[in-house]
Amino acid sequence: MIPFLRSETNLKEINTESPLATCFKDICQQVEPIVLTITNSGSENGDSREQEIVDILESEHGFIKLGVADLLVLEAKRKTRLG
């Protein structure tokens, strides 16, 4: 999906290996809408940390969680180039 977004949109990429505060500052400097991909680090507490980040983004910053699989189904139904 990333190659498609790079070629078809004005994709902005943020280095998420920086501290969370730095990442969020970089994100807020971009033009909306913002799409974040939150992935599990694979560590022992990766699942809970991933959910914690999503919860904070939703509750404190007004983000909305969108499931990629659900979005792809909708794109297929709409018969878009992505779907």
C-alpha cells in the first residue's frame, strides 16, 4: 500500500524510531488528514504498547482507528484502483 500512496498521493512519512513526543510534533506539522500506521515492535509487551499508543491518539488527540482489512473491502466494493 505504501508504494501506491507514494505514487498517487502527497504522502508524508515520519520516522517513528524517534521518541514519541518528537514523532507527534512532526506529525502535527503536516497538513491533515494524517494517516498513521502503528505496528507492533515484536517485544514482550508489544501488543499492549501498541494498543496504548492507539488509545492515547484516539482519546487525547481525536484520531480515528481504521482497520486496513476493512478499508480494502470497502475499496473493492467501490471498484477503485486500490480495490
